[in-house]
Amino acid sequence: MKRQKIKKTQKQSQQLKRTPLTNRLKNLGMLILAVILYSIGVSFFFGPSGLTPGGLSGVSIALERLRILPFGKGIIVLILNIPIVILGIVKFGPKFFATTISAILTSSGLMEVLDFLIEKFDAGYTISPLPAAVGGGVLIGISVGLAMRAGATFGGTDIVVKVLRLRYKYMQTGTFYLFVDGAIVVFGTLCALFASGSFEFQNFDVEILIYSVMAIFVQSYFANFVLYGSEGARMIYIITTKEEEISERINGELHSGVTYLQGKGAYTGKDRQILMCAMRKQQVPGAREIVLQEDPDAFMIVTSASQVLGKGYKRLDEEEL
């Protein structure tokens, strides 16, 4: 009997690990969109603006300004990725290698194509730092989040951040980007000082530095939003004499589960059932209206839930990003 239970558990675990075709197609679509947004963000926003974004794209832009390498941003990113991708293979296995290599090759190739088109049709193309910081930050942040949700990265600092997440699971992905990309902005600033072959302080532009930092914060916010934004939830506790009526309406109208907790009033000494419910924050006004209609004298506590795992939310076995 015990062996049958073990076999059954193993079989269920294997079924959970199998990825349905629809999920694979969804991941492929997200990865394609991520590659397009990432390449546009680098070639049309960060590169022509003089900003130093985060990631290896920022390192490549900084090195390109020094004019010491005979190739463009896409090739620089490709070369810098080699040792970091090897680290990713060791930590995350061959499947991660396949998806990440695809993202790196396609984004590097697309950046080269976009740079060529810009040079051919509008050689003097530039963009102001402010729209570049906002537009580029949004595009890069969304693309990084989409790639990670698809089980891939763009290599470089994305892999470094993913490795750091293995050790520091309590920190969100976007927070790591603030630290890593901040160091890259400093590197880009130093490269700008030496852009003409010698140290020249007049090459330092405080406006560029400020907007580069701003771009990192925008990128971090949107990466976190894509990865964690949909998980925002609320925990609700309701102390009422109409527990059955309220729980039935929350179940039926909001499609949210309710759990009864046993409580006892310290003042009255009476036993009472307390309703506990986890729901998405958009549903809270509906729950409040239900409680108000059924029992205006009820006591309702609403608190934030940083993460909810289980049916209707993120799966318990889903990989942490």
C-alpha cells in the first residue's frame, strides 16, 4: 500500500513537470516579444542617447564609446556572454542553456540589423536622455521579465541575478538589478571620461548619469511588475454574526474561497467563527460591499499578502523567478 502511494506521488510529480504544448507556445511567444522589445530598447533608445543602461548592453555601449574594438554592440554582447553562459549551464542545466542561447543570438543579431538600418537611413539619429531613460527602461524591464517568465534570460547580468536569487530567495529580482546595474553605470561613466583616449573631465555629463540611474529604476520596476505584479493579494478577516451569508456570497459572487477560524471574544466570552479569505486586491471593494450589505456592524480587517500560492494563484511547484 505504501509503495502504491509512493508510485502515485512520483507519477503526479512527473505529470506536473511535463509542459503542455499550449504553455510551450505561450513561452515561445513571450520570448519572441522579449527579444524584439530588448533589441529596440538598446538600439533606438539607450545607444543613441548616450545613456549607460544596465546589463551587458550597458557594458557594450560603454566599450563602444572607447572605440578600442572593431565591432558593434551585438558582437561585444555575444563575446562577453560566453563565460557567464557557462556559469548558467553549470547552475541551471542544458534546457536553460538552449533557451538563453536562443535569446542571446537572436537579440544580438537583431541589434546588429537595427544598428545597420539606423546607420543607413538616419546616420545622425539621436534621442534625448529623458525619453530614452523612460522608453528604454520600460522596454528593457518588460523584456527581461517576459524572458524570465518564459524560462530564459538575455545572458549577462540576467544570469548573474538568477544565480544570486538561488542564495538570496527573499529578495525580488528587480532589487538585484539595482545593485548590479548601478555598478555598470559607474563603469560607463568612467568610460565616458576616457572616450577621447585620455582623461577629460569635460566628457562627464551629470545629466547623463542622472538619467542612466533613472533608467535603471524604471527597468527594475517594470521587471518586477511583469514577474510579480499579478501576485498582489489581500488577506481579509471578517468577524460577524452573518458568517454563512457572507461566505456564500464571497464564494458565489467573487469566486474566492473562505475558511472558518474558531475564535472567542475576550470581552463577551462567546465562541465565534471568523472568516479568513485570500483574494486579489481588485476584489476587495466587492467583498467590502457584501459585508456592508449583510452585516453593517461586522468587523473587517484587510492586510497585504506579499505572495499567495495554491489553486487560483501561483502554483506551489512553480519556479521562483
